[in-house]
Amino acid sequence: MNAPADLINLVFLALAAAFIWRLWVTLGQRTGRERPPFDPRLGRLPPGQDTMPPPAPGPEARPERGLAEPAKPIWFGHAEEGSAVAKGLEAIAAADPRFAMRPFLAGARAAHEMIVDAYARGDKPALKPLLSREVYDGFAAAIDRRAKAGETVALQYVGIDRLEVTGAQMEGKRAILALRFVADVISATRSKAGEIIDGDATAIRQIIDVWTFERDVTARDPNWKLTATDDMLE
């Protein structure tokens, strides 16, 4: 009479043992560092969780294959559409497909610092490859006059505040670009006796240079040269 009851009890004990074993496998090995579940009803993670799981990309987030963003015109960000500068930049880019504004302006920034620094130090060999013959002759003559008078220039180049394109054109095979530099420097010219006769050895002052660069677009040499200067101080 008790055999069926004992059999039923054994079945229930086996089920209970299986349930306890499954519960231990699922929960018994957790360390307490597991990522808490995301609660879709709250729209946020439970307290203590700092980051949200990334949302699934919608249709608008999937770029269309084979469609590239249209290239911006060469003058974009540097001149107004239809202006003389914009047309000049377009003409230069048409004559020299390798021309691009970003590397040109980066080179112009570096050239400005190199030229200003070399001129202050009286380093004519450093200036020669960067300048046209006419501009080099003017710089060299000023350096020689300064040296003859026993004057020296101490200059610290702080940096460029603003740089803008003020002119652009093609003349035959020559590309011509005019740039306006607004830069900060600390500069002082001392006499032979060591007295400051120009500038200030401790104060930052602003210099404004409008420089013209040129390059033969048919030449292999990719470098531009400074061909004209118009310098001002503030």
C-alpha cells in the first residue's frame, strides 16, 4: 500500500534536488560585480550603473553605400562665394590640382615663424630659400645695417592669433596668395651699449604682416616663396 506513495515522494525529492542544483549553477557562482540589467520601463540603468547600453542604430544612422559627401569648394571657410578671393582660389586649384588650403596654410604658419625668427637673429642663410631675391635683398640689407650699428634683437615668437586669405590670383603660370598674419611676439632691439631702443623685453605685442607668396605651378618644386611684405605693429 505504501509503495506508490514512496515512489511519488522519491519523484518529488528528485525534482527538488534538480531545482536546487540549477539554482546553484545560475546564482551560486556570481561575484557581485555583474552588470545590472537594463530596465526598459525606466529608460535608464539601475542606480550605481554609469553607462547606458548603446542604442541600436536606426535607419538614419546607416550611411548609404556608394554615396560620398560632396567635396567642399576650395574657398570654403576662407572667402565668400563669388568674391575675388574665391575666384582666385578656384583658378589656382584648377591650374594645380595638388593645391589644398589646409597644407598651404600650415606651411604659411611655419614659414611666418621661421622668417620672423631668422630675421631677428640675422640668419641670412636660413632666410634665402624662403624669400624671393628682391625680398631677400631687402632683409639682408636691414640685417647688415643692424650689425654695423652693433644692434641686436631678442625675439620670442608667441604664436599666431589670426590668419586669413586677403588675395588670390593666377598670373600666367604663377599662383599668387596674399595672407594677413596677426601674431604675438616679445621683442626688444638693443643698442651697442645694451640699451633697449625699440620694443619691450617683457611685454607681448602684436605684429600684423600682410605677406604675398608665389609659386610656379608648372615647377616640380612644391614650395612657395615670400615675394612681398607689408608689416605693421600694434
